[in-house]
Amino acid sequence: MRTILSLNEGWQFSKDCAATTHGENAVSVNLPHTWNATDGQDGGNDYFRGSCLYTKKLVKSELPEADQYYLEICGANSSADVYVNGEHKAHHDGGYSTWRVNLTDSLGEECEVAIVVDNSPSETVYPQMADFTFYGGLYRNVNLIAVNNTHFDLDYYGGPGIKVTPSVDGNVEVEVYVTDKQDGDEIVYTLTDREGSVVAESVCADTLVTLNIENVHLWHGRRDPYLYTAKASVVRGGETLDTVSTRFGVRSFEIDPERGFILNGEEYPLRGVSRHQDRLGIGNALLPEHHKEDIDLIMEVGATTIRLAHYQHDQYFYDLCDESGLVIWAEIPYISRHMPTGRENTVNQMKELVTQNYNHASIVVWGLSNEITISGSNPDLIENHKILNDMVHEMDKTRLTTIAAVSMAKMDDPYLHISDVVSYNHYFGWYGGETSMNGPWFDKFHATYPNTPIGCSEYGCEALNWHSSNPFQGDYTEEYQSYYHEELIKQLFTRKYIWATHVWNMFDFGADARSEGGENGQNHKGLVTMDRKYKKDSFYAYKAWLRSPEEAPFVHLCSKRYIDRVEEVTKVTVYSNLPEVELFANGVSVGKKQAEDHFFYFEVENKGETKLEAVAGECRDESVIRKVDEMNQDYVLKEQGAILNWFDVDAPEGRYSLNDKVSDIMKSLRGKIWFIRTMLKIKKQMSGGKKGKTEAAGFEIPTEGLMQMMGSFTVLRLTSMMGMANVNFTKEDLLKMNKKLNGIRKPKSLR
């Protein structure tokens, strides 16, 4: 019988070591482990990327008796080599999937297993350029699997050896893959319901059977995530040699270009979030309780779907999605920069993703790529997508394919029409443009391609503990993030044809190259902070729309951290999924409001200290505001390590400064000339002279597309963001730029 032994305890670790033996600086670690838990989140884009060594001694007499032994590695980022007593056994490229190595022939009475893990830059392994940290390490479980010579397959792309394809008529096709099956061996198939009762069974020599479940109970998302279990055993002469099992759900779905997502014949709107797999101070080396807390928070906000970006996630997390009824977009890290030398790796990672996750009821689409045409498409990129698309359809005839396109990708780009459905990453209202542009853009796509299901795979904006009564795009305040998501919810959720929407992101996450918002090394677009300790106000905006009052009634007062306010009358925002909210100020009713959009706005006299209480049904929430004469500087963004902050910039009335938006500067002829000259200098530095292109963070952006994005940025914000592309400005550079801008008069319309 199969025995699985955890090998997580007692490894020796050496950093910056490509050898198979340790130097003097080896330390003891337990798995899961990453060497970038700190430097991958502190900013500077200087986290260690290289080779590190893990070793562990195995004593065969302490192992379960078996014919064969497999080392199972559930995640080693990004590439890894396995050695036993110095003998090279295997190499693997791709940091997010399970893979196995047969150690049988190398296991003496004592042996040392060495795993060299490497997250160095590479031109053949994805990802290489993306807005998140590529944490290195053995960051998931490592196991030893002991099996009989005859066993369910352990070699094919890390798969489970059993493949279950159910249909809503109750027929369940079960296919198993058996290594060294002998004549006379039988396979015992058993299907059990949630309570463990047998609902179908068969005993035969066939490795492919169809069983039938009478009165089949459907898996119906969050409403009813019902799961069955399929079990298969290899039996020889009455002795069970090996057993595998997997849970599965029975459901049908379609994605209609007018009606959106349809589950078991019913319209089932997919409104949810994206998720990265890291945490503050932990990196990607998560424990089961971390995954469970993430699911609980996603369930609390009311999401019906998760885009698991931008790579394969832990099997335990997919299991939790099955159990919770969350509909999943699963994808490979084919992201940002197409590498002609990386095609084989995209194929291998996709084979692993589909093979290892085929049985998960929660998964409905396989993602081929993310923002891969940020520098435009080309024939090699298109061919790569066609290969992946055809391969996925051959491997899985029950699911659809999708892509996440960057905002600048033209609607008629041929690559957009390869996958079955498509989604766009749009940040109008944060990276250029206005929030009001989002809905009309989708209407235009839908009108142009009425038979192509369109979704929104990313949208969001950043917020930290900064506050303002007059929030504006790019200020990183919690109030602007709330405004942004209020607008996006109203635009996206009311368009039924949008097949899925995914907020970017559920949680703040590590992006060591970032230097924005006053806390470097993170992307702060999350609805929840990276440590999972604080739910931003926008979290409750989604909860108000997505959780029914019968299920989870609530009321939430926004801006609780924004106490000191200078205005005489202040705006108070309340979110609730109940139809009416009454607000009290120091016990006196300010009034009752009703709001079909779940967003309730009040104006309150700001005098002295005021205790606010929002009441909706039986639900209550409280906060405090206080009148002050001057703005509390603790609420004002101060960029960490910034050469200049906005309040340090000299901005004479009627003249331009670094604090002006690019779009406003372009309204003046002299301002336009200044900006073009400045960008040409930057472009030359970034592109190495490539005509018509600007290279940023390792990928190229068409100048036209970049200009469209930059219009709503202040010059100061733009120079700060360019740090991610290794374009840095000194204080003297910025002061010189500001002096030039101060010499340019604004047109009358802007004065």
C-alpha cells in the first residue's frame, strides 16, 4: 500500500550556494521555506535571486517498506536540481507545480538528498518580468511516497493518476493510469457521496470505466458545493497494492456573450477577486492555516469567483475552493514579456497545471497568458498561444480557455481571438483615464464583438493609511480607493454580459520593485492588507453588493482611521446590504437614507468631537471624528525614501510644477514641448535607441500606449513609478525639472 511521509522537518540550508555540499554558513530550516521572506518585500528591487542548497539525510530502515520511493516536491521556485549522494537525479523548470523524482535506485542504508533551488533570471523559464516578487525556495511541502512496483502513475507531469469526468446525467467517467499493471490485476472503483455512502462501484481490469450516480446531486457554487469522492484500488489475488482517491463535483456550465456565466442552466454572476499567494514576513511559504484564512476572508466579502494569479497555487487551496463553491480561473505564469526561448516552458507548465488540477470542480477556465502583448503581439507569440490553446482543448474537453489582455491591446489583435473567452485588465481611474471610462469601454467591445464573451480580469487602485476629504487619483488614500471601487462596482456589476470580474487584488502583495504609496516593496491594491489584519473600506463596498442581508446583514462606517478633519461640514460614507441606514451624531439623528447601490452618504457638522453611529436594522457600527484647525500630517502621504514629496515642490500660482498632471501640461504648447523633450531623453536611456518603443521593467511599451496611460499621472508620480523600470532621478534632477515647469504659464482654462 502507498505511504506518504512528510519530509518537511530538519533540512540544512545554505544561501547563495550552487554546490551539493554546504559551507560554513549552513542553518537548520523546516519547510515550507523561502529565502526572500524579508528582502522580497522591503523595496529596492534588490532581493536575492540565485541558487541555494537544501539537504536532508534519509535512513532507509526508518522509511516505510516499499518497492519504490518517490520524492515529491510541491513547489520549488523557480528551477531545481535533485541529487542523491552527489548523483544528479532530476532537473525541473517552473516554480509553482508539483513534480516527482524516483529515488529507488539511489537509496542506500543512508543517503543525503540535496536540492539546489534557483530563482535567478532566465530566458527560458516563466515568469521573468512581472509586478510581483519571485520568491525562491522550497516553499511548499516535500514528501516521500513509498509504493509497490505496481502503482498508480507518479511520473506524468505530477498528476494524481486518476482522472474523473462527470456529467449532469449522473454518468461519471473514471480513468486511471497504472504503472506495471499485470495480467489478472483488477481495479476496484468506488464512488461515495458526501456522507461516505457508496453510490456506484465496479470491479474490472479496465482502466477506463463509466459509473452512474442515481439522482445525482449537483455542485452549484457557493449555494451548494456538493462533492463526491472517487476511489480506485489495484488488487492482485485479493491483496490491495495501491489506492488513490479524489473528490469531484458534478456540474455543467457555459459562458454566454449576453447572459454571462451560467451554472447548471442558471445565470450565476461571477463577481470576485484575484489572489496572490504571499504574506507579510512569510513570503510564499504559507501554512494550511494561512490558506484557510484567505478563503474565509474571500467568502466573507461575498466573492463567487477567484482568479488564481499568476501561476498554479497550492493543491490545498484548490481543495478549499472546491469545498467553498468558488468558481476558479487557473493560469500559468506566461506573463508580461514573451520570450521566444520560453515556449517549451509554457507547454510544460500548462501540462502540469491541467494534469494536476483536472479533477477540481471549482476550475472552469484555463488562463493562457497575462498582459503578454504589452509590447504588441508578433507571429511567434500568436503561434505560442495557438499551441497552448489546442493542447488544452485536447487535454480537457470540458473547460474553456481564456486570456487576460493588457489595457492597451487593440480589440482586433489576432491573439485576442484565439481563446474561447477573453478578459481585459483595465485601470482607468488609476493608471490614466477616469473611472467613468470603464463601463463604456466594455460596451464598445461588446458591440464590436457581440459573440465574444468579455470579462474584466483586473481592476483596482492602491490605498494605505492615508486620508483626505478631497481624494484624487494617485493620492493612495483609503477614501479614493473607496470612491474608485464604488464607481467600478456600479459600472461592472450592472452589465450582465460581462462574464466575470476580478478585483486586483484581494490582498496587498509583495512587489519588491515598487516604491509607491509610502511603503516600498508592496502592491497595495488589496482590499485587505498583506498581513490580513485590516479590511480596507472597499472590502465592505463589495460585501454590501455580494452578501445577502438574509445571510449576513451588516453596516459599516467608512474612514474610521480618519479622525481629525479640518472642514466645517464633513462627508460620512456608510456601506450596508440593508435597504436603509440611519446615522446618529452624538446620539442625535442626522437622518435616514435609502440607497439601491448600497452606498449611503451623509453630511455631518464637524464641531468638537463627534461620536458617529450608523444603524441598519439590528446592525450598528461606530466611529469618531474631531474638528481640528490644521490637517493632521499623519494622514498625508510621505513617500518612504522619496527624494521629493508633493508638499516639497515649489508650485507658484498659475505656473506648472511637478504636481501637475501630464494631460494638463500637454494643453500648453510650451508644456507639450517640454514633456516631449523630457520623454525623449528618458526613452533614449530606457530603450537603448530602439525606435518607437520604450522599455520598462524588462518589457517594451509602445510610446502611444504609454502616453494614453500617463495622462492622469502627475509628473512627480510618473518619475516615482519609473523607478520600477530602473530609471532613477536625483533630487537635483527633479528640482531642475520643476524649475523648468515653473517657467511655463498655464493656459487660462487651468488657472
